[in-house]
Amino acid sequence: MPTAHPSGWAHADGALRGPHWLREPSDPNELVPLLWSRTATKTDGVLSVGGVPLPDLVREHGSPAYVLDEVDLRGRARAFRDAFAGYEVFYAGKAFLCTTVARWLAEDGLSLDVCSGGELAVAERAGFPMERVGFHGNNKTLRELERAVELGVGRIVVDSFVEIERLAGVSAELGRTVGVMVRVTPGVEAHTHEYIATAHEDQKFGFSISSGDAIEAVRRVHAAPGLRLLGLHCHIGSQIFDTSGFEVAARRVLALHAQVADEVGVEMPELDLGGGFGIAYTTQDDPSDPAQLATEMTKIVEHECRALGVAQPRLSIEPGRAIVGPAMCTVYEVGTVKEVALDGGVRRTYVSVDGGMSDNIRTALYDADYSATIASRDSAARPELARVVGKHCEAGDIVVKDEFLPGDVQPGDLVAVPGTGAYCRSMASNYNHALRPPVIGVRDGRTFTVLRRETEADLLATDVGVPHE
């Protein structure tokens, strides 16, 4: 039974060998294709994405920068659309959203899930068809609900009794009928980090099935003039690889679906099973492809509907990370390389880059694992275990906890981190007054700016204090 070292985990036996799943590569210059977007290649150690060598991209756009592979993102979106034919596929905008991506998704036939007034504003600016927009959130403001109804969003997912009452009032005031789904918590413990597990009972989202709140919420929506009951919605969490959680959730939610038909006398036409499909951040991850997910989830629903003797509702899902996550990487420039001596004569190599927790908070927030590669040159040096860290004033400012990089990594090298499309830019901050990096699209050997780099003028624009003379 392992025990904690009194001086911290880094001093424990074996800590500096890295996690058990991380294997020393025979060549640290090689890419692991599973981790990268589909157009990523290496030639003589230089990483290219979308036909653009990253050193060229950095010379033009600076670093750090998020690099968005248009071909990869759109290919993954279409793969979900085609694999889940007959479903409505909502892209979860919280993963990463901007007008360019919204337009691509609209063109490729996907729907869009938003969870704030700001995300709704992006959809509106992009000209996204509002009838294909769903609006989530556990605490939508009155103004957000009014705006959603005014714009004619296709469905609003209600999350509390207060919200049902509030939305009914908005509907009556505006004289509009609103499509409504009821978010329920089926009591499923998804195998993921507790902060991104969202279907167990003790958390802020949804109506509990076991307590009876869920069916009461359905009754209130059905009874409210102006609210059109569409169905039930559940979401068990994020970065999930095992469909067993979806099986348990579907069984419990469909049992409620059947109960509503019996007790409320209404057969709801839709059912949303949420998203949360995992991606490969490191070699320990083994995600399913959309076709496999579609086959397994469809079988689950068909089986449960037959067992309950109910007609199968129209299904919808909400992939976000699984579409945009692998489609983006982040490129940094190395500023310093430092070896730190620890107890027992062991040493750790810290590779400091020009970004950090302001552009990727997930390692600090979720203890997330990432991979990395040198992107600007080939190296003949043997691989050595290193830690890629940022430039912020926090000991927890870690980008990649453990990775084998060439032993001659040095200042001026470019380091690229794959799988940064989901939640990195969305959760980026100005901590230490850092400027948020740009998102640079790449395709067919050309670059285009999706989101520009912030400037000091942007940073100071909200500072309305009057300077001293």
C-alpha cells in the first residue's frame, strides 16, 4: 500500500521515473498519431499542421499560439454527424466557440449547444440557425432567457423549479411558445474527475430522479402555457471512455420517460444523452470512434425501449471535446531549462515556456495529463524525463507534468502540446496580466486568424481608473 512522502509526492520512490503508463520512446522526435490532429506531420524534426511548419507560424503570429486544424475539426464534426445519423448532434460550445467554428458547424449540418448569454451572442453573430440552438445552464438570468426566446432558440434545457416559473413568465410576456427539455440527474458515478462528473446526486445540475423532483418538473413544464415539453436530458460527465455509464443513465432516464407516459399522459418525443466522450491526451487513453459510440449507444437505447414497451424517442447527443480537442495544439517557445537537485541525488528537469496556466488551466485544475514534443528541430540526444512549466507565479503552473523530451532541449526551441482544443482557450485568463494567445487556423499550407492575440490595450481597456499626474 503506497504512502505519502512527508516532503511531498515528488520525493517518493519512483516519482521521478514518471507515471507507470509513460514509456521512454526509442526516438523522442517521433509523433504519436493518436494524440495529434490528422494533418500533423514531422519532417526533420519540424512539426507541421495543415501544411504549415510551426516555426513559420510562430515567425508570423508569435508564441504562444493555439493552432487550429480546420480539416481535422470539420472531419470530426462530420464523422459524428454521419455516425449518429437520425440523431441530432449538438456541438457543445463550451469546449471552444467562436464565430468561425460556429459557421463551420452550421455548414456541416450540426446543431449548437450554448450555456451562457455570451455563447448565444457568438451564435447570433455567426448567423447560426437559431432553431438548431439549445440553451443550457443551471442559473440562466432573466435577460438570458428573454434573449433566447426572442431569438427563437430551438430548445431551452431547464435546471430548476425557479427557472421553469421564470421561463413560463417570459413565454407569456413575449407571446411565444418555447421548446423545453428537463435536465435530470440519474445518479450515475461516471469514471472521471469529480469536478467534471455531472450525473451523481450531490451536485448543482438537474432534477433528481430518485427524489421525485424530476417527474414533478416534467409535470410543471407540461402544465405551463407556452412551454412545449420536448423530453428529458442527462449528462453524466466529461472525458469518459466507458459506455457502461451511459447504459445505466439511459436505463434510468428511459424508465422515467415511460413513467411520464403512464402518469402524466404525455409521450415525450425527444431524449438527450449528453456528451462527455473522451479523447487521447496521452498514450494511456483509448477513445472510441464515433461509429463505435453510435453503435453501442443505439443498442443500449433500443434494448431499454423494448424492455419498457415504449416507442424510441428521437435521440440527441452533445460532443464538444471529442470534436475540437484533438483539432488544436498549442505551440510555445522555451525560455529557460533548469535542473533541480532533489533528495537522494535525483534531479528534475524543468522546461519553462512562454505560456502556462493562463492558456491551459486544466493541469492545475483537474490534474490533467498532456503530452509534448519539440516542434522546431530534430535531435540526436537521448530522451530524458522533463516537466514543462509556465511563466506564472504559481508552483502549480504546470503544462505537462511528465514527458520524455530530447536531453538537449534548450532556450529558443519550440514545444508543441497536442489536444488543447477543448477548454484551454475557453478557460484562459489574464492571470499575472498575461495576454491570451491567438487561435490561428491552418489549412492547405496557409494560416488565418480565428481569434487575434490580445494586446496591452485590450488588457487596459477595462481599467477605468484615472492615473495620477
